[in-house]
Amino acid sequence: MTYPLEVPVYMDIAVGINFINNKNIKLYVKIKRLFQLLDSHVNWATWAFIISFIMPFVLFWGKVTMKNALVFFNLSYINGTIFNIFTFIIILSIILSRQFLPPRPKDVSRLIYITFILQWLFVPIISAFLGSTPALDAQTRLMFGNYLSFYRTPKAR
């Protein structure tokens, strides 16, 4: 099987078109699955930014401008709940990953454990930049028609 040298990476569009044109799948299932596909792509690209940067900014702005608004009270409650859950997950991850570490050699300082814990505190920032930035870049290119392409290097013997 041979492939063309350049394959555009807009397979989601092709998946959606072929999925809609398939007569063997019920309309309800088609709509549900396409919504799940689009929803997962949007969430992949945006939630890390929203939780890490936008939500704290909105809370700060709400406290400064509208101190008594019910919306900002509920938003701060929801945001606090989300951050408490994330804090619990990060602490649990620190404890579990600590259990998998080998014993510390005698010539290594105990400060290595402090740096180990500090690394976990950067997970939200790192996930926002290394996880969501490529997704936003790819989706922005797709939106403007600047498709990413795959170039298969010709092989010769």
C-alpha cells in the first residue's frame, strides 16, 4: 500500500463527513459521537488554560468589581471545590510516586526530596503549556486552512 507524499492532517473533518454519510448508523448515534469528538478536542485545547490562568483572573476581577454579586460567590465556591480536588490529586500523586522511588543513596542530599515535591507543584503550568498549546496551535491552523502535513521520506536501497 502506498501513501501520497503529503497527507493533510484534517482527518476529523473526513471522519465527520464519512460518519454522516454512513447509512448503517442511526442519526442519534451519529450526532452523539460527533459531539463527543468535537467536545473532547475543544476540552483538550482549553481546559488547562481555563483552570490554570483564566479562572483565578476572573475570581480576582469579580472580587474587585462586584463584591456582592451572587454569580461570583458561586463561581468562587465552584473554583474552590475544583482546586481542592486538584490539590488532593496532586498530594496523592506525590505520595504514590514517592513510594516508587528507590532508597536514597548515602551521598545524595535530603534536599532532593524537596525538589521532588516542588516539581509536582509545576504540573498545572506545565500541562497548560505542553499539553494545551500544541492543541490550540493545531486547531488554529485547521481553522485558518493552514493544514499541517506529513512528509514521508523516500527510502532507497
